Amino acid sequence: MSNSRKLVCAILALAYTGIAFGQTAEPEMADAMRSEGKIYVVVAILAIILVGILVYLVAIDRKLTTLEKKLPEKKG
């Protein structure tokens, strides 16, 4: 694909995304949770879960790095 064609595809993809997520109507549930302060609890729980996943991935990466260092290099 040429560069100009890739650019056009990227612009169209962004435009479609803007159309899909650019709706102004908000669900009643979001308004209710925001007014009662529960939305912050949901955001905090999601943040904790994402941080936990990130910490887990970093730990796995460190273990994998140490295992790779222990393996003898293959000379091919």
C-alpha cells in the first residue's frame, strides 16, 4: 500500500471512531453513579486492577530476563 493510501485509511478510521464515540447522550446510569459518588469507586477499582496487571507483567519480564541470561547462547 502506498503512503497516501495508508494516510487516507488512517484518517477514515479516525473519523469513524469519532463518529462512533462522539455521541452526546449519556446513559442514566452514569449520571446516577456520578451524582452518588460511586463512579470514583469504579474508577479506583479499575486503576487497581490495571496496576496489578502491570506489576504482574513486569515481574514476569524480570523472571524471563534472568532465565534468558542463564541459558547458554546457541551458536548457529
